[in-house]
Amino acid sequence: MMTATHSLSERIGELLGQRNPQAEQLWHQHFRYNPAYGNERRHINEFLRLQLGAMPMDTTTQRECLNTDSSDADYLRHFETYVAPFIVKHGLPAWRQMA
């Protein structure tokens, strides 16, 4: 489990930033976890599933990586391998709405 000082959403931002610093900035501009929502991973997954589902290409593989039943380490490994490269390459619909 992530600590309060290094949340899952912060870790995702870092993984995106390793590929493109602008992607990390955009992540933090468009996703803000609200603890009142409850489970952070569920909140992230719902945001990303909606964003990826609105893309004009097949995102099944990326959305399948957004699960709730794996360890944080496995989740982040899959995110880094499948989801982050896709997001950095194509962006997210919310990012384009602000352009």
C-alpha cells in the first residue's frame, strides 16, 4: 500500500514524467484524488477507464491493466509497461480539451 506522503496518483505522475515531463504536469492538472471519494485506486481507475474508453482507438489492453485486485507493485508495473506509454504517445481526451 502507498504511504500518505507518496500516493498512488503521485507515483503514476512520476511514471508518466519519466517518459515526458509534460505528461506528469498534465496528469496532476487533470486528476486530483479526493480522499472523500474512498479508495484511491478505484478513483484513478474510473478516471482512466473513462478517458481511455473515449479514445478513437482500441484501448482494451490498457484498460485491462486498471484492476483493483493486484498488489500496488504489480499495478504500477503494468501501468508502466502498458498504460503510461500509451498515455504519453496519445494523451488523454481531458488534456486536449484544455488546449
